[in-house]
Amino acid sequence: MSLIDMDILKFAKQHNTKTNLLTNEPTSPAISLADETAVVPRRSVKFKHSISDSKSVPMTVVNNLLFAVEFTLDKQAKEALDEWHAFNP
């Protein structure tokens, strides 16, 4: 299991707070808290170009993905900064 999988598992365990609305008791978690080897299910994603075959991934695809991530992070940072300035003039 990769480090990313372990981080996902740890996050899921810490944020598993679902309860039964009728009895107010915890529901059976999707990931057992006692099971350290639980596998996080993943959806099967089909790409036109296989990521494993690096020669078939055009640089435009990679650049577009990087731009989308950078744009999203910039937008979130700007929103956080604007919110901070609203409370700290």
C-alpha cells in the first residue's frame, strides 16, 4: 500500500462520523477502524491515453492538467486571503 493510500485511509478513519438518525448510534463504518489493512475502493478510470505509457500522453494534456490545478489553488488562496482581510482590516 502506498503512502498516499495510507493517508487516505487515515483521513477516512478520522472523519468517519456517520450516525443512524433513528437510534443516534454510529453506523457500521465503510472502513473498519480496527482494520489497518483496509483497502479504499477506487473507481476505474479510462483515459484516452494511458498514463502508464508515458510516450502516449501528449504534453498538452499534462500542461492542461497542471494549469487546472494551479488555477484552482490560486483561486482558493485568493479567496482565503480576501476572507482574512475581511476579518483583519
